[in-house]
Amino acid sequence: MSEELTKVRNIGIMAHIDAGKTTTTERILYYTGKNYKIGEVDEGTATMDWMVQEQERGITITSAATTVMWKYRSDDYKINIIDTPGHVDFTVEVERSLRILDGAVALFCAVGGVEPQSETVWRQADKYHVARIAYINKMDRSGADFYGAVRQIKEKLGANPVALQLPIGAEDQFKGVIDLIEMKAYEWNEEDQGLTYYAVDIPADMAEEAAEYREKLIEALADFDEELMAKYFDAPDEITEDELIATIRRSTIERHICPVLCGSSFKNKGVQRLIDAIVRYLPSPLDMPPIKGINPKTEKEEERKMDEHEHFSALAFKIATDPYVGKLTFIKVYSGVLKAGEVIYNVSTGQRERVSKILQMHSNKQTQLDEISAGNIVALVGMKNIHTGDTLAEEKFPISLENIEFPEPVIHIAVEPKTKDDDDKLMSALNKLAEEDPTFVVSVNEESGQTLISGMGELHLDILLDRLKREFNVACNHGKPRVAYKEALIAPVRHKETYKRQTGGKGSFAELDFEMAPMPLDQRGLVLENKIPGGVIPKEYIQGVEKGFKIAMQNGKYGFPVENLHVTLLDGSAHSVDSDSLSFEVCAKIAFREACHEIETAILEPIMKVEITTPDEYIGNVTADLNRKRAVLEGIDAKVGFQIVKAHVPLAEMFGYVTNLRSITSGRATYSMEFLKYAEVPPEIKEYILNVGRYALL
């Protein structure tokens, strides 16, 4: 078992959009023998981009899983790969993938370097303590700068990049790489699509540079290995390849360094050496610390080791719908063994579920397995009531693993079926999509009765509407995208509320005296502080108060949700017969609404972090246009021939920006955008939202 697990790698491929993730994955599938021919993103033939929408648009929308085998030094290694999207609208796919991965390959474009989404996925990997190696792709492109990209990894990401390779040439002169561990150069055979490659002498004009960077490599490693440091000072020529590899592996797993490789996946150069590096330096499941969780019976922390002899535990990290087998539940097994046909316990819901099939996934194709053990990633068939982030375990030995946190939707649109007969069909399809995607939220507006769907951006909702039509055969009308505004208190307010109702029999009575106060915008949820003298209101009624406030917070003074609130209960009273938890819940709802009407509340809007890459001649047009959009310019980075504008812009100003940007730059500029924070809208915008724009928000 342990011998087998040392030869398993659970890795993800992550990067900014268009850095070449799917292209690199397709080369890995080809060179490992998984595919007999190379799939291309531009031609819509990429194996991992199996959705129709992905093939049409040339982007990755959903994270796809596959398993490949790779021979390294006569041993066979199993690599479970998850190819993640680069577009910020689908950041949920990256978040849940990184939660269960042991290691990752961070791709960077040799021209763009560290781009906005590169920073986002890097922070996500930091959050889950994922070991990484960096692969600087597209060395064949005009403007490729390997050393500039390495510098940006250090400066922008705060990482410790250590080059293990140097490129031989760049742009159309890119020929191959120099391996600084072996001190050999490698070039690829273009006639067989890079399937074969061979060692050559290091070019004479790069010998000095290669020696300098090898010394930098050893110096960087010596900081984390005393034996290597001693050898470096006493007998540097005696340092062996195996010693360097072992130290790089240990330093990578402990996240002291980030090894850097380079290549051109599209031109079929460098990928096999990248696969070698995945096997060499990224952790196996046995290199990972035991998973920690809470025992729901004892409420104490427990650990589960990556061992088939431990009690079974697994995390459901993704739900998908397959047209042939139904609901697929993707899981990472952290301990124990699971056999097909067994009944397992969903700790999160408290329900038993039978596993009818265990599937090894290859994109949207499957291979059936009889059982699966710790350290592996598979899909289960047969789970009915399960959600992303649920923990699966043995009922007698439950453990609740840390859930996955997801960002909030920032945009919504109203939808309705084209025919009344499709009403139920639409809600069923929307609920299935919401099961798959935790950042997709379906709700009904109380004022208008309209069904609202909320997501991470225009592209996100556009894809979901397209899926409704193609996969679920539901045609629907929809409004224009609208911003998901919120409300927040500006100042504290004290209020006293009495709820009294008599209906002939047992009545209802509750009285509350409390203060509501604002909280910092970066905090979410309700903080309820109970300062009522002991015995005045029974403790069991306080839960009803909390529930009432939480429900009431969904609609603030102007109908937008209040996300953060501090409530201090100061006094109140209860009746020995007529009071109960429900009475206090209703009282809290009314109290919140009445208290809000006594004061002014702020309306908050989502602010986006925007980065625009434009040729020099259009910089004036771009900045002038941003100024009209209430943007706050953060800075401009000048490159050769183009400039990168960084700004914070309200989401409300960015609808349809892609068309606008094309028109003012003759189609030559590009941009990326991601959610940054919520901030208070200016008074004149608030006036517009509440009066002129009010009808459009429903």
C-alpha cells in the first residue's frame, strides 16, 4: 500500500486564462500514451475541454480529471491530473480542486508573466498549503522573457523561485532547455511532434550563464539543508544529482522554494521534462500530513492518516451531472478503503448513502473500479442527497473535515420559461446546476415574484443559460445582468419591540430591547451578544431570536441583503404561557425591519480589480474611459510596445466592457477582471439606484 502510494501524484494545473493549461495537459496525455493524438484548444479537439461551450469558446469552464501513467527511472508512477479553468468567473473550480490536491503546476506565460488570475490562484494554493512547481510556457512567442517571468514570481507572488532550467533561445529561436542539475542541454524532435528528445552539449555562449545559475540553485538549496551547505563550501564538485533532487523535493514539499522550468507546450518542447519534475518534486499522498477533522459525537479534533487500514473518510469536492449515469460525486479519499455497493455515511447531512459504482475518470469518460483506497481521486455514482464540501465516513467512526469556502455571487439576472408548461422543468434544471456549482445561486424575489439566478460574472451566467438550453432543453427569457447590491448599517440604533397576538386559545408574546450596530465590511454574518439579565428570557428562546434576525437580514431597509450585523440584546420579557421560540423569532423579524426604518443604511456595491493590457498609442483612450467609469487608477506598468493599466472599478460600470474596449483600441487591447471587495456607493448613485434604477434591480 505505502509503496504504491509513494508512486501516486495528485496534481492540478492552474494559471491565468490563455497561459496554456489545457494545451499542456493535452501534451501530457499524448506523451504518457493516454491519447494517440494531440488535441488542440484552437480546433475544439482538446480532450479535457469536453463541454460544447468549452470547444466553441476555446476556454476551460469546468475542472476535468484524468489519470495517466509515467515511467521514471524504471518505476511506473500514477498521476491524477485536474485541469482547472483560468477565467475568474469559474474560480470555484480552482478553489475546490486545490482543497483536495497534494501539489500543483503553476503555468505562466513567458510574455505576460504573473497576470491577475495567476495571483488569485497562487493565493488559493497558499490557503490550502499546496506545494508548487512553476512552468514558464510559450517561450516561442514574440516578447517571451524567462528571466522577467521568474522575477515577477518573486516580486508579485512573494515566492522563492529557483530555476532548474534555462531556455536555449527565445521567441522563434527557442530550441530547448539547459538542465542545471544534470548540466546537459535538451532539444526536441519536431518531426514526431516532440515525442522524442535528445541530450546535446550546452551551447558555448551559454556555458558561463549555466554555471552561474547552477551555483545560484545550490546556494538556494543550501539554505534549507546543512549537509548540502557543508559540502558546498568544502567540496562543491562532489555534490551529486541525487542529492540535489532529494533536497529540491524536500524543499518543494515544505514550500521553501518553487522550482522553475520552461518550455513551449504548443511547439511540443519541454513537456516530458515537466512530467519528470512532477514525479521528482511534487508530494505523494504519504508526504502529506494527516487530515484533521472534528468528531461530531465528541466535538473533539481527530486525525486520519493516509492509510488503507484507517477508518474510511473522504471529501466530496465536486458534483456533476452525467447524461448516462446521472449524478457524479467526485471525492478525494483521505483514509481507509471504499468498495462498490457499500453504504457510507454522509456526516454533513446525517444520512446513509449507497455507492452503486466507483469510476476512474478520464475527462468525461469513465472506467469502473471495484474499490478505492486512501490517496486517490474518483467519482461515485448513486449518491442522492450530497453537496460540495460534504464529508463521507463510516457511521460508527464519523469525522467532519473542513468544508470548502466559496466566494459570493456578484451579479444576477431574472429568468422565466418561454412557456408556462416549462415552469417546473426550469426550476428542476436550475436546482441541478446549483448543485454542481456552489457560486450559482437560485432565489425568488419577494417583491416581484421573479426567479433570479446569481453568479460570478456575465460569462458565468451566459454559460449557464446556454447549458439550460442545450443540456436540459429549457428555453427561457432573461433580463439584463444586474449588480448584486447589499446594505449595511452606518450607525448604531436602539429599539424596543413588543409582539403580542391573541387568537382565543394560547397566544403569542415576546418583547425585546436591543441595539443594532454596524460591523467591518470584510466580516460576514450575524454576531448576537446576549446581555439580558439571567432568567428574564429563557435561553431556548434566544435561538428563535437569532433565527429571526438571520431571516430578516435577507431584506434590509431598501430590500437588499444585510451581510454583517452586530446585535446586543439588552432586555426583554416573556410570558409563562404565551411565549415560545417562534414568538421570539417573529418578534426579531419585525424588530429588525422597524429598527432599519428608524435610521439610514448604506448601499454597498461590488468593486472589481481590473487589469487592461493595451498598445502604447491607446493608453490615453483607455485611462479616459476608465475615469468616466468611477475607476480608481492603481498604477500603469510600461512594457516594450504596450502598457498594463491597473484599476479598481465598480462592477455596475463594467457591463459590456469587452465591446467598449475593442472600439476604443481597434480591438487590440485585452482585459481581465476579478472581484475585490464591497464598498459604499456615492450619494448620487444611491439616489439613482433607489429611484431611476429601482425597477431594473428586480
